[in-house]
Amino acid sequence: MNNNKILDVAIVGYGPVGQTLAILLGRMGYNVAVYERWQALYPLPRAVFHDHEIRRVFRMMGLENELEKVSQPSACYQWFNADWKVLVEIDWSAESISDGPFGYLFNQPSLEAILDRQAKAIGNVQVHQGWEVLGLSQNDATCELNMRKVEGDGAGETRTVQAKYVIGADGANSIVRRECGIEWHDLGFDEDWLVVDLQPNAGVELDVPDIGQWCNPARPTTMVPGGPGYRRWEFMRLPHESVEDLQSTEKVWQLLSPWVTPETASLVRHAVYKFRSRIAEHWQQGRILLAGDAAHLMPPFMGQGMCSGIRDAWNLSWRLDLVLKGICSEELLNNYTTERKPQIQAVIEASMAMGKVVCVADPQAAAERDAKFLSGQVPPLPPFPGLEQGLVFKTAKAGVSGSLGIHGAIERNDKVERFDDAFGRGFFLLSIGEDPLQSLDEKLLGELNQLGVRSVRLSKDGAPGTCRDVSGKYHQFFEENQLQAVLVRPDFYLYGGVSTHSEIPALVQSLCDEVSLKREPCAQLSQAKVAVR
């Protein structure tokens, strides 16, 4: 069968990354089709953690109420030595810059079911499950996917699909990546771990850390919630063991026996996973782009595997929107890899560093590690990496350009709500003090409007023409960094900031240049049309 209609975007892979991207693009009004090798959603848990940034993304997608039913705020993440002395504490329960705790634990099948319902409710999103990619090609205008139905009704049917862009979100064994000939770069982490998910019986209280790494050389072990009503253990394969040694149910219950038994819990699943650290050499080939595990793999010790894939989808969605609308040229897609890859590599390297602390099976090496941590010789973990390259203001103040923007409550028109709820998604020129638009000429005002940038002035007292900073977070950030204005991107990251209003024209001009804005003749617009009051 030949599908004559040219899609805006075809997505290969229907895990959380493909689902999220389909929802985002579908709600923007684009014709999207998703193709997934398997007929049904995978029913067993994999990821169990997402951070505040991803929660903010899901809130913007209108999923907050449903997510509350399948997730729980994180507790403090603790690492213990063999004697249960605390080596490291990371407070994932602390207030984050995104307005809420740093992290959440969730059940992935429940999350995917939510995303699945949302995607299939969008009329311009087609979800095709049970289809595999046979071949992939592209020209200057479109991509072509050759597909075959492998499961369900019509198995054996073939189809040719055309799309302006193809996104490979089809996991570590991505056929899209292979079809493009993109190679993996192996960063060197390779460990086998047995992952066990179970459901404690009603009323059973387990005597375990809420979230913990037991750095015991006799058996490095992870213990975390798997979302409400579930628990997960992960056990490292020891050097003298084979993968087969860990596969039997008897062995699983033996390893669990210090904490839980068949009489106190039900086994949901167990499987041996190889924790790896890999990153694709590049994430784009013409009109084909990679996202999620198709582009990068990392050990799970920071809980950033799925989070990183959702960031890819969030980043791609606004770029594709501006390109498909004809506002920006295709060059805007060219710095997707440039921007995302360094951040991902930093996350992978941090995950590997954490893994090397945990994955110590030699008692002497473990004793030396413990002594360093317990004596305070090990420096604290570095902050989560921002964006260092790509669409960031190159002359911005250090620590501002490329950092994740803060989020908090504001008061607008006598209503107090989160900033995102009040204004939605897009580019924002946030400022304090005088009206920043007064410093811009008509050309820049027109380009701001073309790009959809909205000006929001913040104040401590809700003065006329401003929004009151109820949370106080914005003013604290501005004062600590000696800022008067910042430009915020649609993915919450800061393009850059300036210390004086006289620098705002240069900041705005730089954004309009770097975003590959198509400078076609357009009507000049008044400041009132650009400003948000």
C-alpha cells in the first residue's frame, strides 16, 4: 500500500519518548504517525524515576492529575557501605527550581498507559502498532519509510510512508540509527545487573531504606520504590557468576530474602540487564533525527535514562514547530545534536562516576572507598549540567546562559497560579524594572512577534503593567545574578540574560540571528502586541 499523504512527522518507536513527542506535535496541529514494532504496550516496569524538569514538562502537557495517581515524591537518596554507614546523601525530596520536589518515583506501565490515551485522543495523530521498518530513505523534501505489518490483523501487509521528518525513538537497537549508518561511541561502562520488581502484600511494611544504594562488595544492591504499591531491587552480577546464575526464580528469592519473602510479596518480573554507557556519534542525518535510547544509553544510578529522552522530545518539538511553520529555516535543527549531546555526555559521565562508586566487588577497594567518603575527602556531586553549546547567548553572564530557568507562582489579574499555567509554552523576555520593549526598534519588535516572544515584567508588589512574583524565586535569581532581563526558550532553558536594559537589544538581536529566523517582509507591530500584561 502506498500512502500518498505526506505526513509532517513520522515517529518510529512508541515508548515514553515517542509517545511524548507525538502528543506535543499532535497538539500543535501537525499530522503525525507513530510506528511501533510491538502490537501492545510493554506491560512490565523499566524506568522508575523522573526529576522536576520532566515533571514540569508533564504538567505543561496537562498530565498532573493523572500522574499523581501513579507516582510519589522522592525521599532522600542514600548510599550505604556494607555496615550501613551513610556514604552519600542526595536530597531528592528538597524543593527544586521547577516548583516542587526534586524527583518522583513512578510506575512506567501506568505512565505509558496515560500517554497512550492522550496520543490516541488526538485526531491528527495516528498510532500504528505491530509495524516494523524495512527501509528508510530521504531526499531534499521528504523521507520515505518502507513498513511491514508484523502483528495483528493484516500481518504481512506492506506500506510506504512519506513524511517531511522522521524521528527515531526506537530504543537501543534502533533500526533508524542502523539505517542511517550512525555508529555508537562506547564510553566504557559495562555491568550486568539483575532487576527485580515486586508488589508487597497489603499491610506489609518493609524494613528497607526508601531509596538506597547498598555499596556492599559482597553484593552491590539498589533498593527503590517502583511507584505507589511497588518496590524494586537491583543486584549486581559478581565476577564469578554467569548471567544464567541470576535467572532462576529461586535465586531471585534467595537474594531478596533479607528483606522480603514469597509470603510477603508477589514477584512482578525479574530480568538481567546490561548497564551500558553509549552515545551516538551524531543524532541527525538530513531530515532524520534520533531521540531517547536510540541516541544515548547510560547506567541508571542518576535515574536519568528516560528523563534524557523526554528532554530530547521536548527540545525537538519546539524546533520542529518553528521549522514546519516556516518561521525558522531548517538550520534550527542542525544544532540539536550540538546542543543536546554535550549535556547528555556529561550526564552519562556523572552516572558512570556514581556507578563506579557502587559497583565495587573487591573488599579492599571498598574499604578504601569508604574511608574517603567517611572522612569527607570526596567532593560533592557537581550540579546538573545545563547547555553549553547550541542556541545559547555566547556573551552572556557566566552561569546564566544555558541554565534551566526557574519556575514559581505569580499573580496576574488578581489570580495566583504557576507561571506555566498562566502563560503556557513559548519564548519569554522576563524582566524587572522598566519596560524592556522601550529599548527595541520596530525591526526587532517585529522579529520578536514573528518568533512569538512574549514580554513579561515581574515585580515584588504587582505594580501596574507587571506580574507579582509571589514565589520570590524570580527576584532572588535576578538579584543573585545581577540581572535585569532574561530570554527563556520554549524548553525552559535560558537563552541568556543581561544586567542592564541597554543590553537588551543585543540579546534580542542575537536570539533572532541564531534561531535561523526567516526574515521575510512582515507587518511592523506595536509594542502592545508584543508585550504581555
